[in-house]
Amino acid sequence: MSWLPILSAAVAAAIASAIGAPMVSRLALVLGVVDRPSERKVNKRPDIPLMGGVAVALGLLVGLAVALLMVAEDSVSAPRIEGLLVGSLMVLALGMADDRFGVGAWGKLLVQVAAAAVAIQAGYSIDHFTDPISRTVYTLPPWLTWLVTTGWIVIVTNSVNLIDGLDGLCTGVSAIIASTLVVIAWQGGFAPGVLLGAALVGALLGFLPYNFPPARMFLGDTGALFIGYVLAIMALEGYGKITLITFLVPLLALAVPLLDTLLSIVRRLRRRTHIMQADKMHLHHRLLREYDGSQRQAVLSIYFLTGCFCLIAVSFTRLEGYAVIVFLVMVGLLTLRIVRNLGILDSPETEEQVRSAKGGTS
């Protein structure tokens, strides 16, 4: 594949997203879809427009359309593109409804599972894996394929949504992850994944100036859920003709949001609270306290951490055999060390203890 459709997709998506953002912002204000500060939220400025995800979705659709016009029809699968569009628009509509009216956890889960089913029906699935050492292929039964793939899509979608707690955080982190998945898809020769990723990166970068701290507009659940769903699909697109290690690669690229989600669940189980109960002990909350409330410093730190994991992910595509296990153990130990240094494993009993330990910063 030539670079022209890839660059065209990214540029067209960035322009469409950047132009669309102010219009979506005005629409959000008219509809009353704005952020309402609360004790749980970091943002204390009232009436910041939500629905930034609509601008990102617009950019992605425009970029993808431009790219598809420039490539041969047989290089992409129409049913897979259609499945992506239907599923992502379902999640986008869910996010818009949640931003405007509020949707319960079970309602969100139901729509996400339905969107996952659309993706699986379109051909995105985890149906087998190959042992990197013996090269033995293990095929999953259909019921397990559906269960694992649905779980992957729902977990990634919600993980990305959970990190959307600071200005520009979700947008920038997702752009870094999407760029990494583009490289992985390029290495594997998966043209649709490359084009989809290029369009998503362009759309996110086009929106980032409006979202970087201090933000003039937020993604809202509209954007965070939409982006999470598309990233999950991108990872499955690159998964294609898989080995076990090529599935670990997107896991590493998505390490920051997935790790934050996992630690959130562990933390809430240890405190015997509901796993969906919100708190202010996520990674970005801890870094915000560490930097005395500077959102920009906290966001840039997480960008850097995400970039490190993504570089590791790309390097893993070149590993084979026992080297995979050795380096995976090293990455695991390094991750554990980072988590310990950040104090995430301390799991204080209450958020008040965390604030008092930092001199009362909220």
C-alpha cells in the first residue's frame, strides 16, 4: 500500500474534526449537553460542552471515506467496514444519550454487548491462537470465540472511558495507542487496519487543540466510548492471522487504560464496594495530586508512560520463541515497579487518607 491514501485519510480526518469541533460545541450548548462539576470530578469549570466525540467520529468517517476512494475495492472487506460503522455508531449514540440524559450501567453494558455482536458478525473475532514456541494452533469453539471477543471489546471500550478524567488525557493517549496499532497493522500487511488507524489518529489530533488543558470542549462519554470501541476493533483487525504474541502486542499498547481498569476493580473489591462505583483514586488522580493539581503535567506524564508501553509493544512484534517469555517477564516486573512507585498498590481505605497524605490536594 502506498503512503498517499494513509496520509490523505489522516489529513482529511484532522481537518474535518478541527472544523466540526466548534460547530458541535455550539450544538452541545444549545442542547444543554455540558459538564456539570461535582465532588467526584476534577473539572470545576461549569458548562464546558461535551459531545466532542461527535467531532472525532465525523473526522474518522471523512478520513476513512477519503481513503476508501483511493484504494482498490478488493483491498478492503465491505462487510467488515459496514460492521465497524454500525457498531461504532451504536456506541456513539449510547454516549450521546448518556451525556444528555444519563444511562445506567446495565443499559450501557447491553448496548456495548450488542455493538460487539455486530462486530463479531462482521468478522472481527478472536477464534484461535498459536503457541509462539511450538507453533501449535489452538482453535476456540464458537461459544468461547463470542465470549472472549465480546469481553475484549467491552473491556477496552470501558477502559478508555475510565481514563477520560483530565483535559486532553483520553484524546492524547488514544492517539498514541492508535498510532502504534497502525504500525502493527502495517507490519502485518493489514490494509484496513492501517487506513482505519490513520483516520482515527487524524481525527484525534484535529480535536486535541480544543481538548488539551485547559480544555474548551470535552469528549464526554460520546467520545470516550466511541474511541474505545474503535481501538478494540483496530486491535482485532491487526490480530488477524495470529500467534499468541501478536495478541499480547495490542494488550501492551493498551496497557495504561487496561491496567488502570484492573487496579480499579481490585481496589474496589478490597474495599468491598461495587466495582462500578466511581472514586478519585485512578492513575490520573494520583498524578494530579503528585503534581499539585497541574493537569498538564499529569497528562504529559501519562502520555510518556503510554508511549513507553507502545514502543515495547512494537518491539514485541519482532520476538519469537523463548525470547517472548523472557521479555514479557521483564516487562511485567518493570510494570509492577512503576505501579509500586506510584503507590497504586497501597490501596488506602479512604480517599480522605490519600488527600491528607498529599496535604489536602483535591
